[in-house]
Amino acid sequence: MPMLETHPGHIGLDRGKLAETIDALTACAQTCTACADACLSEESVAELTKCIRTDLDCADVCTATARVLSRHTSYDANITRSVLETCALVCRSCADECEGHATMHEHCRICAEACRRCERACRDLLADLT
């Protein structure tokens, strides 16, 4: 939040909500990366191929979204809207996939929760854009 508070430009979004979303994105990216790595260590790794791929895709999209949300010079709301919509979709897909393994793998349960939180944060910020 301190970095957003020091930005001299007009951001056009609630800076607190923006900071919370960036934090959720960063946490989700880290959690998804760790979940993919944990999946690779499971004996049933062949059954987790889609989960691993979805985790890594979600981590990449969350990272890119956090980076876009951190830039405000010559801000374009259409780009922000697009990346937030995409990120929410990817987080939902990843959460759905991880929930399918959550009863057998605790890391998948934790990842699904992080993805759901991130999806909500993206959708909440999207509501402020419209």
C-alpha cells in the first residue's frame, strides 16, 4: 500500500482495494506455484497433470495481472478490465481443478482457497471499474 499511496498520478480506483487485490494476486501466484511443485512430488503425479498445468497457468496470469495493476501511468481501464476478467476466470478454473483433489492432497485444498480469494478480489475490483 505505501507504494500506491506515493504514486503522484490519478489512479481512479480505491487504493486500498487495489492494494488488497495485488496482494491476493501475489499470494495466489505463490500458492499455485507451490501447489504445482507439491503435485510433482506426489506418487500419483500422472493423475495430477491437469492440476499442475492449471496451477502454473494461474500463477502466470496472476503475476501478469499484478504487474498490470501496479502500473498507472497512461492507465487504460479497458486493459485493466480485460486482465481482471481473465484472471478471475483462470482462478475459478484452477480452484475447480484443485478442489477435485482436495480430499487427497491438502496442498490442493489450500490452493483452491487461495484461488477463490483471488477470484473474489478480481471481481470486486472489476465492480469498481464499471
